[in-house]
Amino acid sequence: MIELIKCHGSGNDFLLIDEMDRDYGFTEENRAELAKSLCSRETELGADGILFILTSEQGAARMRVFNSDGSEASMCGNGLRCAARYICEKLGVEEAIVETMKANLQVKKEEDLFSGVPTYNVEISPVSFRIADLPLIMDQEELIQEKIPGLSDELTFTALAVPNPHIVAIVTKDQVESDLQKELSEKVNGPNELFPDGVNVSFIRLLEKGEIYVRTFERGVGFTNACGTAMSSSSLVTCLIGENQVGDSISVYNNGGMVQCVVHKVNEHYSIDLIGNATYMYKATVDAATLKVVEKQEFNEQAAYEKLREHAQTVLGTN
Ligand SMILES: N[C@@H](CCC[C@H](N)C(=O)O)C(=O)O
């Protein structure tokens, strides 16, 4: 029997499985297979990915994230907020260090972003603009607000690794609503010569000063309600172009709700605080042999979250 929690950050939903106290004896193949089968939207659970919580020698716990196609990602911002809540509540602490594939990251409980919505602040770091770190195969060091030959004649992109790979473009409302993002994203996430490992592709719409909208096609998943590392990357890009300021809070609206991002710059190194909900939907027990849900218990937290989501939709409706 596998015990899990279905949770979400901005509607980017995950199945959280705790391997700290319980040794399920998963192999790497098992984790990838579980991600593909349990995350399938054809099944009762369905999710954008699985968060495996493990013991760590470098922090309070370790988070590994698998996309719904079975690939492992180096980071997941919305997932880290859910993992942060789980780890902090389990250990009875308000803040912790969580080990991820490439970095040990600071997480902490924050004041509720909206009444009754459990909120966590997670560090998004390290940030690299070296295109080799994505990797993006082009004959240059960085790509900041530039065209990518062979990808789009109309859009300029910024490429960054936080540390999972992202390209972001500032677009118009019409461009967000067109099929352009789907076409580009499928191109760079299929066999292609630019991004051999694929890439998360975000379109940003500038709303007001301090307010942006971000829509992301996630590598290994497809369009999701929101992507935390993408919203962090997008906030940083709006600071680079002078639209927003380092140190200021940026409200980032998405199709699943909203979060806040604060970009920091210390000694030429950027990091981003990603602040948003960590909502539990239900607890479930799954039979590992049949992958059927044998028990389910709701948390009743979604109603409070819906109020935040309605607010976000109202803001988007007027922009
Ligand atoms: N949804 C995540 C990112 C998950 C990983 C991503 N699809 C990748 O492969 O890099 C987030 O909230 O950051």
C-alpha cells in the first residue's frame, strides 16, 4: 500500500509520497513508472508530477520531483512549497533547509496569502544565464531578450536555469491566446537541435507595475495551471528589463491563481523568493499492485483556496 497526499501550488498538482519513515524499496524505474501511471489524467488520481520526500544528510529532508512523463526534474517551485509544508509540519518547525537535486534550499512558513490558505516561501536558486546550463545549443554564452533563430521570427526570449531550464518571452494578450506557445513548446520539447533535454516555455504578459501574468508549457508535462520556477524566472526577467525592481514584491497571476515573487541580487548572484499556497486536497492509500485507490480522505482546504483563485481571475478579467 502506498500512502500519498494530493496537494497543489497554484493548481500545479502533485502526489506527495513520504519515503522518510517508510521504506517502499522503490527503484529508479519504479519511481518513473509510478509517475507515469499515477499522474495519468485518465486515472482517479492524476497530477502534474510526484514529489518524493526522502531523508537527507544535508537538510531536514530531500525532495525529488518526477514529471508526469516519468522524467526527473532538478527543481519544482510549486512542488517545493508543498514539500516545505509537509516537512515543516512533520518536524514541528517553521523553517527548514530542503535538499534538492542541485541545491539545498531555504523554505519557511509565511503569513497566509489569503485567509485560510497555508502559505510557504521557498528559495529559487541558483540562477544561471549560461545557455550551456540549460542546455541550449547556440554559439554564444547567454541569451537575454534575443531571437532564437529557427524558433520564432516574432518573439525574443531570455534563457535561464533556476536550475531547471526555462525560456521566457514577453508577449501580447493576442499572442498568449494564440496557438503560438503550443507550437513552439512542442518543437523544443520534441527531438530538436536547440534544446536536447527539452525546456519549460513561458509567455509573460505585463499587467501593471508589480503585476504580471505567466502561462507555462512545462517540459515533461505540457500546459499546467502554473509553474513556480517559471514564475520566478519570469519575475527576474521583468526586473532585468526594468519593468519591476529587485527587492520589490511582484504579484504573479497564473491560470490556477497567484503567487508573489521577490527577486534578490547579492554579489551579482540572483535568487528569488517564491511565496504562495501549499494546499492539501486529500490523503489516499493506493494498492501498489493494482494502482487503485483503496481509501481517500479529504482535507477541506480547497474552498479557502477557491477564494484566492476567484480574486486572481477577477484581476485577470480586468486586464
Ligand atoms: N512545476 C514545476 C516545475 C516542474 C519541473 C519542470 N517540468 C521541468 O522539467 O523542469 C515548478 O513549479 O517549478
